[in-house]
Amino acid sequence: MSRIISALLLAVTAAAAYAGDSLQLAENVPDRHVVVKGDTLWGIAGKFLKEPWRWPEIWNLNREQIRNPHLIYPGDIVYLDYVDGKPRLRLGKPVASKLSPKVHEERLGQEIPAIPREAIEPYISQPLVVEADALKDAPRIIATNESRVIAGNGDEIFVLGLNEEHPRWHIYRPGVPLKDPATQEVLGFEAFFLGTAQLKQPGEVSILEVLASKEEILKGDLLVPADFPDLKSYVPRRAEQDISGLVMSVYGGVSAGGRNSVITLNRGSRDGVEVGHVLGLFSKRAAMYRDAEGRNQVMALPEERYGLVFVFRTFERVAYGLVMEASRPLAVGDAVRNP
């Protein structure tokens, strides 16, 4: 709870920094919305605001009832009011939830998340980025049971270099290098997630059982401790400092993406990027033309904001974001900066 309130206070502080930037209501804005299963706070705010990521402002976060954004459930009613001429959302609880303890119990675990949980949950617990220096020290598979070439669900694997008795491990294979589009410097390697294994017998050569495999698991594949997903409330907010970077890759090895794509940015925690930051996506395009003398020329076109990305995981030099909005396909090399 304290982490959620701290994040909300950060959002309030950031909101105060741009108080002069007034909220704009969506077209055909309703006066109320009945929350249904599958809603998100971002999506609900989008029914009322042209910029739904600014929902902490319209919720008037000082109110006790919405300090924790997870306390909104299907069946609740969101009302649009005006306070001193400014739009505000307030929450109305259905009558049944006040009268019936059973209804309250049934609602536990059905809270409305800030952004689509299923879109980022797989990327919170998996390693995603492997620092180049970490590869030489990572535990690695040296054999499979019965000398099989490929290991799968239920198979045993034998691992060298497992120096800690962590109960569960991710198995991965180093993938493509993550290169800064501006400098071509390798910032790390994207980890190709293969599956999960459980420790059965520690030792100089440890024995693990493969619990789930997404791809073929081979000798030489590497392991990292599997941490449980941290599904805390992700409160969207502007960065407190100027951030300017580039889209480095679209997760999955494709060259273009769109809404709900997971992308990597060439800026990380050392650059001030934090979980919850919302950054604008800006096109970086160029046109080739012939000048008056018939020579080929290249001219950069004006940048135009076409989308928003929500940062949900950071590393020292790299950040991962979920594309929340995109009016056109995004491309590697497009710019990201404060909206």
C-alpha cells in the first residue's frame, strides 16, 4: 500500500508541475460510466479525456476513496462532475456492495488495473535484457536426462554454476544485440525466453526439472533466477526531467509495431526513466528528392507525435514500454520524449 500511495503522490507532484496545461474532455463525453470486467483505468479515463494517461489529475487523487486505484470494481459507477469549473471523476459504489459481505468477498481479486495486466505480465518476470558481462557467469545446461538432445516439460536438466539455491529458474538463450540506433553501441542482449525449471537437487552440478517450455531447450542454454511478477499499481505520469531517446527494437524481432506492442528504448534508469513514465512517440522520417541541379538530396521531415508508450520495466541502459496508443505503425529509430 505504501508503494502505491508513494507512486500516486509522485503523480500529484508531476500534475502540479504542469497545472497550466488544462485537461481536454473527449468528444461526446458521457456523464457516467458503469465499470465492466476487462476495463482499465486508462480505458475508463479515455471515455472522458482526450489524453487518458492524465487520469490521475481528473480523479482528484486527494480523495480517500481513490488513493488506491485497485479499489475500483466491475459494477462501480464513475461519474463526471465539475469542481470550481474543472472536470473531476468520482466513484459511486453499487448498493449491493454496501449491504452484502458476500458481495464484498466475491469482489476481492477483481480490481480494475491501471493498464492491461495481461499485456505486460509475461515481460515482468522474464529476464528480457542480459548485460553482456553477465553471460560469462550465468549458470548453463551441460546435459539432459537420458542424453536427449532436446529437453521439454517434465525432463531433468543438469546445470553447472548454480551457486544459489533459488527454487525456480528461467531458461533463456541470448538473442539479438540491442544496439543504440544513434551510436550503434551494444547496450545488451535481448534474452530469448525458453521456459521455467524448478531446482530438485543442488550441487556442483545441480539437477532441475523443466516445469514449462515455450521453445526447445538445449545444452548450453543459460539460467537466471525467476522472480515472481510484481503487479503493483502502475500510475502513469510525466517524467520530472526531460527525456529524449529512440525506439531500439520491437519485442519479438519484428521491425514495426503498433498498439499493444512491447518496445525497447535506448534510455534506462541511469537516464532518469522510471516505471510509470508516459512518453510520446514521434515519427522520424526523411524524404529523398532531386534539387534544381538534379542531385539526390535527403531532407528530414518534421517530427509528429503519433502515439504514447507506457514504461513498465527499466534496466540501467534500456527500458521496456507498452504502446498504449498509435495512429500509425511505429518503426525502429522513431523518437520518444516527454509528451
